[in-house]
Amino acid sequence: MKSCPRCESSLDDEARYCVECGAPQTEAAAEELDEYVQRQAQQVAADTGGAGDSTGGGGSDDGFSPAEALSDREQLWRRGCYVLGYGTIVAAITQIPRVGAFPLFLGGVAILPPIRRLTAEPLGSPLKREAMAGLYAIFTLIGVALLLLL
Ligand SMILES: [Zn+2]
């Protein structure tokens, strides 16, 4: 364990950013953060109309996480997975006495991003997003088929 030089909260040795105050912990992370801030500043300067799409929603869910904010596509994918996952789970719950609800529920759970992170423990690295999307598709198809047939 090491501790953040700025706020003294204890951190993982591998941590690139402080979880408490967001201070970068490595040279690379500091550079990445500088780049990110610069890019945001340019975007704000260019975007005088103020659509505010990426800046508005970014801060609300996970707090300050520049590493993830770096990739808009990653963000979009994550958000899509949550929407799809929770939507499927809710749909499954409404069908719950029926057999098809269970694979549907599993599919919804499988596509949630934290589940993908959990697969990193036994496998060494997280399953590919495509694999989770595949699992989702398989479970959902089975669920829908059961709901239609039974
Ligand atoms: Zn800190």
C-alpha cells in the first residue's frame, strides 16, 4: 500500500489516480491528465453553442475519473450496457413466474460492466466486451424464446 501525496488516503500500489482526490500517482497518469484537461479546454473553446453533452453527464455517476473520461467511446459503451442491462432485468422481473424470465435476468446481469470486471479475478484479464455482449444475446434469445413458446 502507498498513500496519496496530496490527501494521504491509502491507495493500491498499482493505482494511477487517487480514488479520493483524483491526483495522478504516476508520470504517465499526470501526462494523460494534462492532455485530457487540455482537450476539454479546447472542446469548451470550440463548442461556443454549449451543447454540453460530455461534460454534463460525466461528473455525476462515478465522480472524478479522468482515465475513463479519456475515451468517450468507452463511456458510451458502458452507459449503453447499463441501460440495456437494467432494462432487461426490469423486463425479466415483470415476467418472473415464467421460466423465460430467468435466462433474461441472467442476460441483463451479464452485460453490466461490474460483472465484466469480476471476470478478471479468475481469468487474469476481464472478458472482452464482445464476449459479454455475446452472453447477453444468448441469454436474452433463450429467455425470449421461452417466453414466446411457454
Ligand atoms: Zn488523494
